[in-house]
Amino acid sequence: MDSHTTERNQSLQDNGVLPELLTEFMVDMKCEGCVSAVKNKLQMVNGVKGVDVDLSNQVVRVHGSSSVKSMTDALEQTGRKTRLIGQGVSEEFLVSAAVVEFKGPIIFGVVRLVQVHMELARVEANFSGLSPGKHGWSINEFGDLTRGAASTGKVFNPTCWITSEEPLGDLGTLDVEASGEAHFSGVKEKLRVSDLIGRSIVLYETEDKSDQGIAAAVIARSAGVGENYKKICTCDGTVIWNSSASDFVRS
């Protein structure tokens, strides 16, 4: 096997080093004192390269390689309400970001996928309610949840990837803590977010992905940068702080 094929066959990489992105949050700020507090806290987060605050729109833009969880934790430590509203890079993609929400009743979680460039996607995930140990996870062909994970088809593997030893949609293994929580930050080569909308992410009981899976959720388009500055939901007039328990407000 040549080096190029070996590179293509790499699983989702969890090496602690994320590519840089622009991440946008809606933060409940009232004055310049709020702005200073938010900037000072974020600038202490490892990987943050720059912070820009738009007080009039209550938008905070963070450039760097920090995980969403690290930035969200820092913002919440300031005592201000926070919602992630967009993520992406300066290049314009037709679809630059996607979100997957596992809503229970046992397993809860959020997975975020963001296009860094055409050959690389950044993947972040947080789960709770899993049994401790190692669990496989994957992107599957279909978003059909009529029979749960059993109706999502095979692991996603486009025809351009058929020479690879593992499907492109194989996301490797999650290490679940004794608390039932799992956190992941990494990258996946050759993955294109635009190809994933309407498919699903599936969790498995063990590392083996041959069974039908224990939970699944559909991959939906999410807001890129500069796409979602709404403070009020137009459907029911709900204020953004009360609109969702999720970290990610969709466009």
C-alpha cells in the first residue's frame, strides 16, 4: 500500500489539534464592561487567536483552533447567556456547516461538522447517556429513522472512495467515561459537509459497526459565519436565549 492510500485510509483523527475557524456566538451583553469581560475570558482560552465583539448585535466572533466546548465554557463563566450561531472559514462553500442532535430519551448529544477546506472537515461531538467504554460511530447513507438506526443503511462510502479499506463515513471510536459522557474534537480528511445533509450519524454499542446501532440522528444544515444574527425566532417570537437547549442555533 502506497503512502497516498495510507493517508486516505486514516480514520477520524483525534489529536487535540484543530484547524482554525471563525466561530460566532450570540452573547447577552449590555455595555462596554460586558464586552471587556467577554474578551478577557476568551483570550485566556488555549487556541484563541482573536476576538471581535459587535455589541449592537450582541455577536462575538472568535478566530482560532479552540473547541466549541472550551469557548462556550469560558463565555458561560462570565455569567452571560450564550448561543453558538455560526461557524466556518473565510472561503465560501455552498454548505459550510452541519449539526446533528441526539435528543434521547437515553442518549443525548450534539455533533458539529464544519468544512475547513475542500479536503478537510472539522468534527466536534459531545454525548451523554452512553455505557462506559468504547463505542463505534459512523455517518450512514440515509436519514430514515423510521426503524431507528436499523433503517439508516450502510456506512456512507461514495463511489470515489471504493478503493479505500474503510468507508469514508467511518468515524472510528468514541471513548466514553464512567459518567457516560464522551467528548470528541478532531478532523476527517476528504469529508465534504455538503454531501452529508440528510444522512445520519449512528452510535454503536461496541467498537464493531456490524450491528444495527443503538441510536441515530439526522445530519442537518447549520449556519455558517455571518448567516444567523436573528434574536427573535420568526415562527413564534421566542427570544433566542429561550429558543433551544442546544448549543447550535440553526439557520
